[in-house]
Amino acid sequence: MRHKYRKGSSFERELKRLLEKEGFAVIRSAGSKGVDLIAGRKGEVLIFECKTSSKTKFYINKEDIEKLISFSEIFGGKPYLAIKFNGEMLFINPFLLSTNGKNYVIDERIKAIAIDFYEVIGRGKQLKIDDLI
Amino acid sequence: MRHKYRKGSSFERELKRLLEKEGFAVIRSAGSKGVDLIAGRKGEVLIFECKTSSKTKFYINKEDIEKLISFSEIFGGKPYLAIKFNGEMLFINPFLLSTNGKNYVIDERIKAIAIDFYEVIGRGKQLKIDDLI
């Protein structure tokens, strides 16, 4: 369990550094239920639940997502599920997730609704060189 | 040191519960430098550095206050130094603090510029019965 905990918090620290480089003030939560990071920049507020996995398929507890959504509605900020998946950082609007069970399934199909870091911070989709040619 | 740390975080938890009862969404910071709690309620953001002491006089590091102010300006929220002092909870606008040294001195005189919890959350000064008669 400790290894999994350490991997999660290193992703949080990485995302915190990225956000700070873009001019956000960021806090990492001491608790761990549903909200891991909150970032603000002159009134623009982004709220993140961070999940990381080296597997090609993993599950996220519905309760954590509900907590992320309700916290963001009370606070007044945009919620994102931030996942590190096969080394790639993806962001999902939690309102787009659906399940008929107790957990959400995260696999390759999530990419259809995921956006990247630059879209989250409002700098449009980061065009990769191969997108241009 | 561990006793002092535990006392600090119990004050943070107490303030977190009070804010949540008033309808705020609150995060306790995993770090400890300058910002301990951030609370939001539909876009209204309050940012706290919490200090507690059983002494009648204690010192607060200027650097912590500067971090609280700069974080709040970037994030876009109202900063407060929250102190628990002889059992009483007081809130100070950090911009009102002054010192010509490396630390701010907190003693009875701080009450002249301190406000109470209800003023912080915008419900006006909590009138005590003896204020009324």
C-alpha cells in the first residue's frame, strides 16, 4: 500500500509544479478523500482528484468522484479527474464519467473524453509537431 | 516539537469544522509554509495561516506572513492570520501587521486589530449578551 501511496503523491507534486510554473497558487490536500489539489489564479479555480496506475485498466471509486464534484460546486471551481496512465497525463471532466456499478472503469477508451494539461489551463490543445505535418 | 505540531493541527481541524458548518468547502494543506487552510463558498475564498499558543506573548515569522499574502494575491482570496490565544480564536488581516524585525510580536495588543469568526465569514460581529445590556 505504501508504494501505491508514494506513487500517488509524486504525481500530485508533479502536477503542482506544472501548475505553479503556469502562475497558479496551489495547495496539496492533507486529507485524501476526493480532492488532492486545489489551484487558483486570480479567481480562476481548478480542483483535482489525482489517480495514477501502471496498469492498462483501473477502477476509480464512485464516491471519490462524487466528493470531487460536490466539493467543487460548494467551493466554486472547475473539477478534474487527473490521471497518469501509461506515463501520459490526462484530464477528465468528472461529469462525463458514467457507470452502472460502484466504480468507474478507466482504460484506453477514456482518451475519447480526456483533454491535456494545456487545455485545462486554457492554453488550447498542445499541438504536437506530427499534428502539424 | 511533536506536541506543538499536534496542537497546531487540532486548531486547524477545529477551524475547518466551523467553516464547513457555515457552508464552506475547506482543504487543509499538506505543506505547512504560510498557508494552512483554504476555504471556498460559491467563489468567496478565505485563506488562513493558523497559529496557536498558550503563552501571553509569541512570535510569528515574517516569512510565513509574506507567503500567506503572496499566495492569496496569486490565488485570489482574502488572507487571514488565525490565532488561538488564551483559548480565544482571533483573526487578523496580515496587511495590518508591522515589525521592524524578522518576526511579528503577538500579545494582548493584537486585539485592537483582530476580528472574530463571524466577522470573517461576513455575519457581522457576534454580539455577546453583555454587549447588549
